[in-house]
Amino acid sequence: MTSKSMRSFAGGLLVATGLCGAVYFFGPSEATSTQTTEQLSKDEMKDLLSSEGYVVHTEKEWKEQLAEAKSSKDKAGTEAKAETQEKIVYRTVLRVSKGMTSIDVGKALQRARVIKSGQDFFNEVEKSGVENHLRPGTYVVQSDMTTEEIISVIFK
């Protein structure tokens, strides 16, 4: 760009900014709307919402319904707990492949919810001194087994 074209461009920006500023400062202070809005009464609003399929409650009615729902949920929860005290047992088929370590086995068992912590499992394996006895194969383990039982099944 040449210096003359730069000056012309800058002058145009200055003129445009001046015009925008003049409209902003000397134009109407509020925007006017051509649409008029109709004010509905509370009853008309409720009727309109009800006809559209909505349910209208007062705040007091809403709080009462929430409290009732919570109390019925609590009752159902305590009844269900009293009726069934079954323990969930997770069972998994663990496939140990060549190159896997006891850390990998611990992580896999943790993902399968058989054990709580893969790191604790690894520490127990090291304590037992069988970390080098991991052999490739397929093993079935359950969450109701003790850590020692799991180690004795997987590490031979």
C-alpha cells in the first residue's frame, strides 16, 4: 500500500467513527417497539398453560409434593433394604496374556470390580513373592474370594 491510500483509508475510518458516534449520542434514547404486548391475568396464564399440557402449582403445593415424594422414596428404600440383603458378587474371566505384569492383572481386576484397589493387589503379590510366577491363561475369579485365594488361582 502506498502512503496516500493508507491516509485515505484512515480518513474513511475516522469519518465512519464520527458518524456512528453522532448517531449514538444524538439518536433516540430508547428503542421503540412496534409490537404491543397484552398483559394476561394470573387466571388467564394458568388456563393458557393448562391448555398446553402444563401443570401449575403454587410454591406451597410444590414443596408439599416434594416432601411427599421424598418420604415415599425413603419408605420404599428402607423396605427394599429390609427385604433383600443380598451381596452382589462380581465374577470375571481374566485372560492373562504373555507380557502382562501383576500390576496389569490388578488393574484388570479392579476394572471388573473383583478387588477394590489394583495397587493393594500388587503389594500383596509382592509380599507373597510370587510376582514372577504369572503364567498366560484364562482364570475365573469372583469378588467374594479373598486376595490370597485370587493370588493362588492366578499365580501358580
